[in-house]
Amino acid sequence: MRHALLILLTVVLVKTSHGQSSPGTHLKKSKGLDENCMYVGKYSLEERLKIYPFSIADTVKLVSFRFHDNSCPVKKDSVNADSLIEEVLLTKTQINNFTDILYNNTIENYGDPGTIHIASVNECNFPRNAILFIDKSGKLRAYVLICFHCRRFVPSSEQESWYGAFCDQKFELIRQFFISTGIRFGTDLSINEYPGEGDLPPGF
């Protein structure tokens, strides 16, 4: 009996460690914590633009593309523009609105934006959208791949939390912001697979 319990415990620990090793960011629930979004209006635009990765960007773009496993058009410090379906260069007003969504919607007792937020992993990940942070020379300095269907982010840097506190409604607020800028591809949750996509699991 003791031997059987030991084997069961080992299997649980192995599965847990494997789940935590996958890349990407997804909210980890904290027991007893109210994680509904609470608008605080605490951070001015000047303060928000000092938060990474907005602090290193001269321009910010939203893009969409078809999902192809291991063939994402956004890699390291480059973008394959021919593979993009939609591309929106954010105006100053849109950046103001976007950073307001990210950093002034928070949860109770959350620290300053830019600090690391405890996160777990969502196994599903079929990114079709991204946020690109580009410097004055036109070089891609940072990016965030997004799968709205899976509610998952994959940032180019895990060192800092680009979205502030991930309260429950924030993912939907970000999706609606994408839609408001004209990005349609990848943001419609009723469409699971688009023509020309490959390597999606059956029935997705």
C-alpha cells in the first residue's frame, strides 16, 4: 500500500513540473483572492510609458497572421511582413487607451506594474495575433504573441510583466481593444480554424 502511494505521488509531481515548464503566461488563481478587475486610474500616461516594454518602443503595432506550428512570422528581432494579414500602427491616443487598460485595471493588493506576476501555463496555444514594440531605428525590440482562443500570452521576455496585474476581465479587455483598432483576424472567438492554417489538432 505504501509503495502504491509513493508511485502515485511521484506521477503527480512529474505532471506538475511538466505543466510549469511550458512557455507562455496564463493567470494562476490565488485561493481566496478577489481577482475581478478594479479600475484605479493610478498611473498617468507618462508613468505608463516608462513601463517595459513601452519604455523601449518608439512605435507599437498590433498584427494578425495565420497559425502554423513552428512557423510564426514574429521571431527574435524580425518580422516576416509577407505573412501578416493585418497590421495596425497605434496612435498616441490608442497607446494611451491601451496602457490605461493594462496598468490601471488591477486586483486588490497588487504591487506596481512591471513587477513579476505569478503565472501558470495553459496547454493550448495557437497564436494568431501579436503586439510589436519597435525602436527608433525600426528594430523589433520586444513582442507578445497572443492566442485569444486559449487566453494565453507568449512574451519575448519573461523578465517583466508587460500587462500589470492580470485580473479576470483583462484578457477580454485586450481582445476588445484589438477589435476596436480594426484587427479582426484571430479575435473572433467563434472561428476556431481559418483556411490555410496547418498543424491544428482535430476538432479545434
